[in-house]
Amino acid sequence: MAQPPQPVDIPVGSLGEIRVVLRYDSLDDLMSASPRTIAVKGADSRDFGTANAYFVYDADGTTPLGLDVEKSPDGHPLERLDGTRLLEVKELAECE
């Protein structure tokens, strides 16, 4: 019996203890699908769907201050989320 596809997480950075990963539904999707952006801290996570997300850095260029997440593909408005707001449960990316 064939095993169901396993999700693949690609780490892209962190804000303190919060890891940000790009998640693909399977290894086969790496070349053909858009990943979901997910923030993870322990057992807590927040899925931003396929919305674009960008790290924002301090002037030193190495210290991440937050994550800018696209709220809507119409006009591409961004919402800046720092570490305290990153895991708040809120429909951000795909419902607004």
C-alpha cells in the first residue's frame, strides 16, 4: 500500500523562538506548487497560506524585526507582524 505524501518544510528564518517555514504538500510539489508560509513556535503555528511574506531586518541587515505578510493580491497591501503578533490567530492572508 502506498504511503500518503508527507509535507516538506523548508526553513527560511526565525524571529526569536518563532521559526518561519515554507511548507509544500509533498516532495513532488517542490518544483510545481506555491508553498504556504507558516510560523511555528513549539506546538503553536499560524498558516498564512500562499500569501507572499518578507522578513524585515534592523539596520544591521542581520537581525530580523518582523515579517511583512501580503493581506490581499489586490494592490498587495502588507501587514507587519513582530514576534508577539506573528502567532496571533487571525485570518490574514487569504480571507481579506
